[in-house]
Amino acid sequence: MYLEHFNLTQRSFTNGPETDFFMPNEQVSTAIARLRQVMLARDSVAIVTGGPGVGKSAFVAAAQATIEEKSFLVHADLRHTDADMLAGMLLLNMGVDAVDISEAAVLNQLRVAIRQQNDAGRRVTAVIDVSGMTVERAKRILQLIHLSGEPGGQLNIILVGPHALHRLLNAPGLIHLRQR
């Protein structure tokens, strides 16, 4: 509202730091290097946790910034979405329209899109934002992990969520995800 009133071109007051600003210290630089290794590895899983607005997304972006030509990030936000939409969201965020709405067809299209990125020399990393890990969400994430284990289908996964995410992965039904 104040943008129009004062004829401003952008908001002058925000609740967080500048989106393009990230200044790591030695400890954060080491963590960024480790996350970069995950992005360039084969079939790796990492977890980035923290409170709202602390810079989890900026941390992931900083890790990818120097390896953009070798890495392709695709984001999915499960905080307000059903887990059964995960593969479709990733596919759409890769720039591919789902031509069939069946789950098998969407997974196949996702496999093909991942393989195309891999053939172009880029590792694909799915950054999945979760606030509460449920067994259904874990099953969908494991489905992606199994999809990536097929020849020509390399996919790394970074789970982004609150501090409690580590504890949530200790639930009995999530042992397969925790083992990764």
C-alpha cells in the first residue's frame, strides 16, 4: 500500500535480509562445501534445518552458486501440499508439463527429465521443503530415491525444514529414509 502512496518502485522495509546477501563464516563455508559435495555426488541425501527466515534457502543457493554448470536444482514445497503431488511438482518446476495425470506417467516423465539433465552433464538435486515429516511424505521421497537408483537417473535430495526434522526422522515408520 505504501508503494503507491510514496511512488516507490520497491519495498523499503522487509522482515528479512536482502535476498542476494549471504556472508558465510568459516563454519558455514565448510558446511556449504559439504552441501556442494552432496549436489555433485550420486544419489545423496542431505538435511538442512533451521528456524523460519534464518537462510536455509540462501544456504542451498550459496552452495549451488559456483557449480551451476554442473548442477541443476529443482524445488518442491510440501509445507502446504499433499505428498502425492511431489513428483508432479518437481516435474513442473523442471519446466516440463505433465501430459498424463497418472502417477506412473508422471514418474516416467520425471525420470526422462532427470536423464536429460544428466546427459547434459548436470547433476539434479531436488530441494524439498517439509515442515512435518509424515510416513506418506517419507514414502514419496523414498519413491524419488528409488527412481534415481535406476541407470541414467541420478538424483540427489536435500530436505529443508525446521530443527525438529532430525527428530521426526527417528519415527519408526521412517527408518528407510533415515538410513539414506
